[in-house]
Amino acid sequence: MKNLLQIITREISLFIITALLVIFHSGCESNSQAILPVRAAVMHTTEPIQAISVTDDAASVLNRSQVPILCYHQIRDWLASDSKTAKDYIVSVNNFREQMQLLAKNGYHSILPDQLYDYLVNGMPLPSRPVMISFDDTRLEQYTIAREEMSKYGFKGVFFIMTVSLGRPGYMTKEQVKQLADEGNIIGSHTWNHSNVKKYSGEDWKIQIDKPSQELEKITGKPIDYFAYPFGLWNKEAIEQLKQRGFKAAFQLSAKRDENDPQFSIRRMIVPGEWNTATLQKWMDHSF
């Protein structure tokens, strides 16, 4: 009789627990916004980031926690001739060095676009404290300075190449771009001459998108799957054109993501020249 009562008690307890779990799950599904702060905080734990689901619909992509993506342009010391606007895109060598040290010290792991894509679209997990380090415009110091500093900590990045500048003074050569790719970095497209994609029509898509991709594929021997919009500006026509050309994802700056194709409007954050490490950490924590 005693054993029978124990079995009945256990079964009733299991039933109650199951019912409570179902109710809790239903509540989360009907109010996804309520759990976003909790999930965003996961990005700063020491545990690997587990995806929430494995569906690839836009709503699921939008519902995943965003990964901090840093965007650098020039890495050099300021000159007297630099305008105030220009300084927003110029990070000193020492500042960049300290920022890479900060990421390493705080346990960040650099990820590449394929990892981000698999996380957003296919629900694959990410390492703890993921960050993506990206570079625009093909500047030479990205190879001579950034590459060396990143290698100290095992960091890899994505370099969005503007092909018109290849081999010009102050810019990378084809051989340097290939070496970046061979070393495990990702090479992406940043158009031919950095013109605004919102103004393209007719042959512009071939000149600005097709030919640069073909040239970069020839240089690296690898497919060009990722694109960064010049000035961070984009529209729905550009998204459709990129999708038709087989790109997997595209990166903007800080505008709201497209509700139908969020993987083609992934947010990045330009690192201004005047930021110190504390400011960088603050913006990383609150902007993604």
C-alpha cells in the first residue's frame, strides 16, 4: 500500500511539472519580446551561444541575439590635414592595438561570416562572447598593422574589398589580399568604386557587383559570398540583386534591419577614432 501511494504521488508530481512547463513555453511563444533581454545577456557569458531554433524564416533570424560587429577603415595616426569628419574613420595604431588587447582580455572570440550565417539562418551555436572584426575599403594598413595585431590573439577578420583601389598607393595589392584569404580571413565585396547601391540601374550591377566578385574570386581562388554596402546604404532592390547573384549575406551599418531579409541587412558599428577601450566596450554592450 505504501509503495502504491509513492507511485501515485510521483505521477501526480510529474503531471504538475509537465503542465507548468507547457504553460511557461506557451507564454514565451506568445510574448517573444519579454525574453529578448535575457537572451541578449547570453552574449556576454563564458558559455557557448546556443541558437534558439533551427528554422530559417525571417522572424527567427530577427529574434536571435545580434553579434557585435566592429567596422574599421583607416588605422593610422591623425594628420593636421585630417578633417573632423575624416577622424571618425581613422583609428590610431595605439588605439587599435589597445582595442584588440581589450577583446582578448575580456574573453571575446572572433568569428567569421560563415559562422554568423550558420547561427542566424541555420541555428548553429557560436563560441562564448563572439565578435566579428570587419574592414572596409582595402586600406594598406589593414594588412600591415591590423593583420599583425590580430594575429597576436588568434583573431581573424573579414575584409571588404573595393577593387578599383587594388595596387594603388596606400591600398592593398592583389597578392596581399590573397595572403589574407590564405591565412583564414574572409574576403568580401565592397563594389568596384564605392558608389551608392541605391543609385544603380542597368549595367551598374555588372560593373559594381559582378566584375568585382569575379576579380576577387580569381585572386583568392574562393567564392565571394558576402557584401558590404558602401556608406552602409541599401534598399530592397539591392537585396534582390545580391540574392540573385548568390550572396549569402550583406552588411550595412546601424539602420533597422529588413524585416523580410535580415541576413542581407546585418548591422555593424563603425569604431570612431576618438573612442578609448572603455567607450568601445560600452557601445558593444548596448548596441547589439
